[in-house]
Amino acid sequence: MQVKITLKSGATVYADIGDFTTSRSPLDNHLVKINWTTPDDWKDKLVTVNFDEIAAIVLSREVTDDNS
């Protein structure tokens, strides 16, 4: 799976990830925690990200056709 993080500046960061979870504050719904695993066969590794700079997070996965 791949994550695409768009920053408020407009910059985009891509990384290969395994499991990915986020947590939000129950008081104001702001993002307060991100957890991810890095697959063994990673090409681009996400090490850290600043919550205050994040505008959007998109997860992408490759869809395979099981009918072949």
C-alpha cells in the first residue's frame, strides 16, 4: 500500500506502508496520532511527519484481478 500526504504548502509526500491508523481528539476532531508499519520491500519509507502541516492523507493500494 502507498500513502500520499499532501501538506498545507502544497507539497506531496509518498511512502510505502503496511498497516496505517489515525486517531483524532474527541474534543476538537484534530489529528493527534498516526501509526504505520513499513513493509520489508519498501521503496519509499515514511519516517516522520508534522501533524500541523498535513492537509490531506490518501491511501492507495494495488488492486489485483483474482479472475486470472
